[in-house]
Amino acid sequence: MDVANRPIPLEGLAVLPKQMAETVIKLKFLGPDARMVSTFDGLNRGLITHRQAGKLWRSAGPENNDPQLALAQLDRHG
């Protein structure tokens, strides 16, 4: 869906294998929740730095201003 310039929703990340974590971080068209969760996953795996994570999270934009919600969704889908 990244090629089609369509935002990939959080549910779309759930079907991807864990081995694609580094590739997912590089996708341009992730929905805000998907960006938050994929960035947190990449940070936990040591694939990105805290500085890179901050930039990615800021690029996601404040959809609901609650990062705890995105992290809770990671727990459900991870």
C-alpha cells in the first residue's frame, strides 16, 4: 500500500512478519497509529535511535494526543 500512496493502518502491520520491522520503519505511508507502534517496535529492537524515534513520532502528527493508546494497541497486536 505504500506504493499506492495509501496510509497503512495499524491493522495492516499485524499481518506483517516481525522480520520486516526495519522495512516497516522506512515506509512513508503509515497511518498515525501504525507509525507510533512501528517506531516503538523499532526503538525496542535497537533499529533506530531515540532521536530518530522522536522525528518519526512528530511526523505522525497528533491524531488523538494519546501515545498510551498507540502503545496499548501494540500490546494487543504484538
